Amino acid sequence: MRILVFILFFYFLNLEKVYTQHAVNLEYQRSFENLDVGLKDKMLLSSTSILFDQNFKSLSYAYGFELQESLMGEYGGFYVLGMSADIEYNLFNLPLSLNFNSFLGGGGGSSAPDATGLSYRYAYGLKIERRPFGCFVRKSHYSFPYGDVSGNSYQIGISYLLDSVFNNYQENILLGKQNITFQTSLMKLNPIEAGRLDNVYYAKIFGLQFTSLINKDLGVFVRMNAAVSEKIDGYMGYYTGLSFHKNIANSIKIMFNYMLGSSGGGAVKTGGGFSNVIEGGVVFLYKNKSIVLLYGKNNAFNAPFNVNYVQLDLSQSLISRLGFKKYKTKDDLSYKDIDMRFISAYHHHFSPKGFDYNQREYIDMGLFVCGLTFPLIQNFDLSLSSRWAAVGDYGAYAEALFGIKYLIYNSNNFCLKSPINLIISGGGGVDVGSGFGLSYNLDFEYNITDIYSVNVSIGKMKMIGGSYNPVGCNIGFSRKLDFFID
């Protein structure tokens, strides 16, 4: 079945080469299914997919990121990230389609028997769609082939489609306002809430949030965050929520956020992981940027985790095709098209000298990589990516990377770049110290076509205060997506 996943995924890529002139939609999927953990335990798994979608008469296909999280059971902090591929065939010109889905990824955590972290799923079923909304039921077959987590149940989900987001060269375009936000917070924990603590502890959390505004006062958002504190190394969270903000003075707003999601890892006692968060604070605006001060409360369902925190947000707003508003004409606005790149790769860490938290010598580790790059200024790109363990013995280990790439050399089909990244990592018993570090690499990129490129990279990472400082290399591909932004 693992081979089937690869065949399906690369079949989609080959099909797309024929139709690269078509506009590309963006589809959001959220689904739920039950997994078996060991002989007796159960887990409710929630999956969020962001897929690049193309439609050709009766056939449509999509591929992109998928993040899976535990919501119920005793495995809060169990996360899996990877690539998902989806194909649909419309039946009888009705709003009904046959739906086939495949997933390949890596992850785990919270003492689940995830082994290397490698996981896959194949599923098939029916989808009812009245665009932009849809719902589906699929028979899912899920497995950690080297571990003891599996599923053979029904997967139920919903979808929402944003039409013609990428490669849209028409004069009429759908526009909306978004905010990209970088977050730092200080979270108060006690020994009841986290197993490694002896007294009250203030943990440092770093996060990234993307918000799309429905109207001038209301927005929907997704948020990911992770600890950069040694005593809860491996703690992560993922949430979906609503944001309300209202002007109270010139350049000042009040803000209230409510979100549902999951968190766990780092011996933090979040039960199955499912939690709700309430926040309130003040927004200070300056042109298309803002500073936000927030006070929040995170409460896990049926678990001791019930914490307060303060948070500082730095936010950048933009206008793009990722919107809910009516169609407008390009001529009505100043605009530019940027070449965003979607990256998928396999990364290999060569084992450094040293020992993990369990006093075992390090062995080689393989990780799946998903990421995006955006042009920043001339010769500089902004890079966001995540790496999740799938080979080795570190199933719960993950890395989030944020940095810049500098263009050293460029020819018609070949370029050489030098990325420098900040890293937040943890889990799997790997000694990453504070959970914060740096990596520096050399990237070789070869353009196969105007759309697709092959990427090879070598480099080294350094975790501050930790023993895990490996040399690594990766190989992957990138897909160019033309995107309108104002």
C-alpha cells in the first residue's frame, strides 16, 4: 500500500504537466477518524489538508499538505505531517463524486507506539459538493507500518474551495484581506500540568498564524505553535478559530479570539489533546502592520492542563486572491504577481556524536519536508518549512524552520542559494536543549520545466544547549505557483 501512495501522488504530478496553463484552486479539508493504539486504546484523529486543486470536466485532482492531530484518547501531542493527494470523478453531472485519497507522512508522540514515525493512509468513498462547500465519507485504511498505530474505519469530513487562487490570468479576480502573524508568548505552568516540573515554570512559546478576513470585523484563522523551553521540549499546538476586532480609536482596536484545536507533548498533561482557547487584547495599527498584546487562557478537556499566558504578535496585512469578497478587476488596483514555490522533499540527518535524553547513541534520521518560499526583495526569498521524522527511531521528533535564502548564482536552468534558518525542534527523546537553534545550508536548484524544479541541499544545524547538531542533506522538488498580491 505504501507503493500505491507513491504511484497515486506522482501520477497527479505527471498529469499536471500537461495542463499547467489551467488556474489552480485552493481546497481546505477537515476530517475525523478513529485509530487503534496497541491492543486496547483508541484515538480520535483530526486531519487538516490544504490542497492545490485542478478541475478538468468530470475529473479533478489535488495535492498538498496534511496535518493530523489527536483530539480524544490519551495521546495529546500526537501529530503527523505529510503529503496528501486527492482525486475525484463526477457521477452523472450530479453534485456527487467518487473520491480517492492517499497520504504519506511522518510523526507521532505522546508515548504512542509510533516507531520510526512513518505513516500512510489510503481511502475511498463519496463526496457531495455544492461549491464552495462539500462533505465526504471515505473508508480509510491507516497504518504506522513499523509501529502499533492503525485504523480501518470511516473518515468523515468537510471541504471548502477557493476558486482560481493560483495561475489565474483573467482580468476579474476574487480578492480578500489576510494577516500573517508571528507570535511569542509566555505560558505559566505548574507540576500538576506538566510532568517534568518541580515548581511553577514560565514556558516560552513561538507561533505562526494565518488569518483571512470575512468582513472588516471578523476573520477565520489557523495557528501553529511550539515550545522553545527546555523543560517542556516537544510541546506543540494546532488550532482553528474566529477573530473579532473593533476600532475604539484612531489606529487602535480591541480583539477577541476563540479557537478549538489540540496541544501536547513535552510531558504536558493535555489528555487526548483537545482544548479550547480564549484571548483578548489590544491592536496597535501602523499602515499595513500591527502590534498586538493579548492575554489568553488555554483549557484542555478532561485533563489537568488549564493555563494562562501573555502574548505579543507582530502582524503584516496583505490583499490577495485568498478572499471571500466579490470579483474585482485588476485595473482597479495596483498589483503584482509573485512566484510562490511549494516544496516537498526528503531530508536525512547523519547521526552526530552524542547521546539523546534516554542515553542512547544517536542514529541516522530521515524526515519528510513540506514548505513554501516567497520572493522577499531582489535575490532574497522568505522560506517557511517543517520536517517530521519518518526513518530512524525518533517518531515524535519534528522541526519548524523559518529563514531567508540568498541567491548566489543564477543561469537559465540552474541556481545556487544559501539559506539561513531559525529552527524550533523537539520530541522523540532528542536532546535539543532549549528547542531553539540555527541551520545554514547550500542549495542547488535545477529547473526541469518552467514549473517544476529539483532541489538538492547540504548543511548543518546547531541546537542551542543541546547535543543534537547533525550534518544533513535533502533532495526534493518544488512547484511554481503564480499568485496575485496587492
